[in-house]
Amino acid sequence: MSIGSQIAWDDTVLPFQLDRSDIRGRVARLDTALERVLSRHDYPALVETLVAEACLLTAMIGQTIKLRWRLSLQIRGDGPVRLIATDYFAPTSDGAPARIRAYASFDRDRLQQGVDPFAQIGRGYFAIVIDQGKGMTPYQGITPLRGASLTDCAEAYFEQSEQLPTRFALSFGRSVLPGQDEKWRAGGVMLQHMPQASGAAPREREALAEDWGRANLLLDTVEELELIGPNVQPPELLLRLFHEETPRVFDPQAVHFGCSCSEEKVRNSLSIYSAKDIATMTTPDGTVTADCQFCGAHYTLDPATLGFEGNGG
């Protein structure tokens, strides 16, 4: 297999359906997009691991939902890792890539080396927020943190909040391809039972449960290297796992790193403040600065142009 064919499936989400089992799913590969998310921060390894898992979940869940703007994951806890936040921005036009970004907030001094990363989130909640854009009320679903991973939390969310049996198989970490530098690679498969018709007969419900159980047993056979590639392409992986379930694939969706921050948005966020408030934010060298938590962009602004009393208000 050529390097070109390997790279063709990096940073993509491939939707599919198992026609025999009435199950839908996604195969995701994140490579450059994930590397760009993590390279903007100096995260300890255990925090990088949590962010990588959250990004992969976000890419698959975001592509599942018919979005007009943004889907976000928010994981909050009372442990050393206080917050993991991700955003998936839907494509703005046909053929355009989706965009993903993420960041983590943590107490470096409280992190415990050698302790499972998920355990360092502590007690808290897992939330999915769907924002369909201006004039629309965002939807938010929340479940308590449970299980032993963010993946367990995502499965519990769909079971409890959406009543949709859902399963994920993920693999992620730093790897090296021949002739390339070490960088992050991640891959995964998402299975989701399609909504059942109300009033289904008991025998039909039993058959659907058998289909779901069989698909899960097949997914259990997947190997980590098959998930992250690059030697096994997503369509080939589906045939390896589910050939008897008649997998049918749809158009893949490209996923790139991308941030929505801008100087205009910074100015808008400061437009509610008075000149006196702006003065308290002004640095000794006479500027107001702001940094984007997601991408690290740094903005330096003239305080005279800020706030509702400034020229930019």
C-alpha cells in the first residue's frame, strides 16, 4: 500500500450502515487534526491522552448528528483534571471539511503520575451540547461520570439520555510511520442501534437485540492497529469485521483542526464593560491582551477602542 493511499483516510469520518442488522456507525481516523490540537498546548502525557480520546469521540458523535453549526463535549470533574472541552463545527458547505478543536484545564501540582488518567477527573459529569446557531436554543444533555473511561461515559450518555444503544472501540497514541516524525494517531469505530419503531412485536424486539449482540461480538475482535491504521483502510476494516452484516458506506467527511476565535469576537465579549472596567484589564504597557484557550491565539488590543464607551463598542 502506498503512503498516498494511507494518508487519504487520515482525518476522516466514514459513515456506514449494517443493512442486515439495522445498525449505523462511523469509522474515524484522526492524524494531523489531532496533532494540531495537542501541539498548541504543553499538556502532560496523561492529559494529552484524555484530550485525544475526547477528540475522537467528538468527531464520531458530531458527524452522526445533522448539525448546522456546533456540537460540544464538556467533561467536568472535581479531580486534578477539571475540564476537557471539545467543539465539532459542521461543514459550512457541501464538500467542505468539518473542524475540531479542544482544550483541557487542570491543576498540574495535583496530577498523580502512574494513576489512570480517567480517575484524575474525579466525580463530575459528561455533557453533550448541540448549538444550531443564531436564533436557536442550544440543547444540552448531561449524565454523571461513570465507568472507567470517557468512552464508557459516552456510551452511558446515549443509553440514558437518548435511549440509543451505542458502542465505541477506540485506539490512540503516538506512533511513527516510515520516514516521518512521531505524531499522534487515533482511530475508532462507533456502532449505534437505529431507533426502534414504537409498538414493535416482542419477536421483532428479540431479533433486534440478537442483531445488536452479534454486531458487538464482531466489534470485540477488532485490533488496535486495525483501528488507527494506516495499513488497513476503513472500508477494508468494515469488511473484515462485518462482511456478513452487509456493510454499506456513505461519503466520508474530512475533519480538520479549526478554531472560531477572532479579534472581532474578543471585542464583542468586552463590549459589555465600561471604560473603568477596561482600565482594570489594561497591562502596564497600555494594552489589553487575550488568549484563546483552544488554539493559543494571542490578541493585543488598544483599550481606547474597547467596551461600550470605546470606539469599538
